[in-house]
Amino acid sequence: MKKKVFILSITAIVLIAAALFLYFRENGKNIDYKTEKISRGEIKSVVTATGTVNAVTTVSVGTQVSGTIKKLFVDYNSSVKKGQLLAQIDPSTFQAQVDQAMANLLSAKATLEKAAINTFDAQRTYQRNKELFARNFIAKSDLDAAETSFKSAEAQQKVNQAQVEQAKASLKIAETNLQYTNIVSPVNGTVISRSVDVGQTVAASFQTPTLFSIAQDLTKMQIDTNVDEADIGVVKAGQAVSFTVDAYPDTVFIGKVSVVRNAPITVSNVVTYDVIINVDNLQLKLKPGMTANVSITIETRDNVLRIPNAALRFKPDEATSKSEQTLNKQNMNGTKVWILEKGKPKPVQVTIGLSDGNYTEVTAGQLEAGQEIITDSLNNKKTSSSRPPRFMH
């Protein structure tokens, strides 16, 4: 009986050892890798940003006088010419002010004429008294009194002349305010917004209210984008830009960087810079206020050897102790990628260049187009979830 138990125990141990050997041998040899072919193609380095489409020149039309809107002559999307009447504020009060200023001017002129007559009379009296005093017919005090009256009349005439000029200025102000009741377009363009209706009262006491916004030329648009400070160093005027808008998701529009502004914009400790992009809008598809998803082309290289970026992140576990030690002995401590050689990963040192986020240019290294490069290990997920077999006695 003891001999039988001993034989069964030995048999179980052998079976367990054989099973463990087979398990670890299979898991050690059958390692699968995800690969991708090395290719040649275009590498385009871009900076992405979002911005808002606006007209190149947008003029806000306001009013310098307060009053009630009496008439509107244009509406949204109206094409207007420079000097065209857009709206009119009720001119009744301002016309009355003009009439009053005109009456004040007439009164001042009449007063001036009267003052001129008094001056002439005082001068004539003074001349007569001078002749009488020369003949000793009047006293010196009478001559002095006549002289004083003459000079006083001259001064009063000057005062009245100033009042006439003042009345003219008041009349000019009143006439100007009357003209301001006619709201006219300062430029040729298109009305993109209207902020008033007939009967609405506008007040221009503290600041000029905006009545209309006019885009000067909708065939020329610009995009105001905010580029992160980490990318602004490579953005320069003249670079090509491609962008899309939500209204036309399948259409790629083309533009060009015109200005990189130096003024920083800080929001929540994030620093960005305003980049202005000029865009032609001959078909008038782009409208002010649209959100643009912008790609600024920094540099483009054609027909270069390129590898997927995932290959630069890959590192097989079994290679860290042997393959990398071999590379270190050969002073190959630069960027490494891994290729399959006889079913095992082999490291290759490369020098990388431009990257577009998906692919990276290889400028030096023993790689060729069409060669399979490792991007991931398919056994990582399997081995992490699997466990050694369990045996029941």
C-alpha cells in the first residue's frame, strides 16, 4: 500500500512539472507582435488652433445725438454705399434749436448795428468838442467826457461783434446736430447687424450707441486664432493655412498667416497669442462669427522615410536585459526602434526628424521602406490576464 501511494505521488509530481514546463515554454516562445510597414510619403508639421471668422474691416455706425428713431432705410444684409442714408432720428427738436439759433444771430447782428451807430455818434461828438476846446469855448472836463463816451462806445461795439460770432457758432452747432439726425454709411459694405427699431429712443449722453455694424468687404475675411505659447515660436507670417468650419465639414478652406501679434492673452494662467489669417471668400460661404478649426503648416517634406509614432514608444520586456545591453556596449544610446528578425525583436538605432503626430521622419538608420517595424506586443494583454494552470489532487 505504501509503495502504491509513493508511485502515485511521484506520478503527480512529474505531471505537474511537465505541465508547468509546457506552459512557460509556450508563453515564452509564442510571443506575437503588432507590426506596420515602413513607408515613404509626405510629412507635414502643423500647428492646430481654433479661431473666429470675421470681416477684415467692420465699422460700427452710431449716433452723436439723442432722440427717437423716426425712419429706417436699411435692414440686415443690405448693401450700402458711402454716404447712403441708413436711418433718421426725429429732427423736430433739432430743427427748433436751429431756428432759435438763427433768431439769436439776427438779434445779435441788430444789436451790433445799433452799437455801430452809437460809436459813430460818440466819435462825432468827440471831434466837435475837440474843435470847441481848441477855441476855448468849452471846459477840459467836457472834452474828457466826450472822449470817454467815444471809447466806451467802441468797446461796446466789439462786445456786440463777439456776440454775433458766438451766435454764429451756436447756429453752426445746431445745424450740425440737425445733420446728425440723418445716420449715413461711412463706407461701402454690407449691413451685418441692426440694433434699433422705429420708435426706439437712443441716448448718446455718455457714450455713442451702436446702431448698425457694416462689413466693408465680405469677399475678404480674416480668422482671429489663439496659438499656445509653446507653438508660437514656429508660426510666422506667410505660412499656408487650411481650415474647416462646422457649416461645411467636408470643405477645406485655404488661407495665409498675415500677422502674429506680440500682445499676450492670459486666461487661467494659459498664455496664447493672436494670429491673424487672411482668407478669400469669393463664394461668400464664410460668414462672420463662424468657428474655424485651423491647421497652420509649419514645414512639409515629400517622399521621406517614415515610421509610425507608436514604434517609437514600443519596448519589449524580454529585450531590456539582452538587446539593450548589446546596444549600450556598441554605444548606441540614441533613439531606438524594434524590427522582427527570425521571430525576435531586434533594436535599431535611428535619427528622427519631422513629425506630424502620426508619423515621424527617419533621417538616419538601417531601415528600409517595406520593412516591418514593431508597434506593440499582442501578448501583453494575454499574459497579464492569464494565470498558471491549477491542478486538483
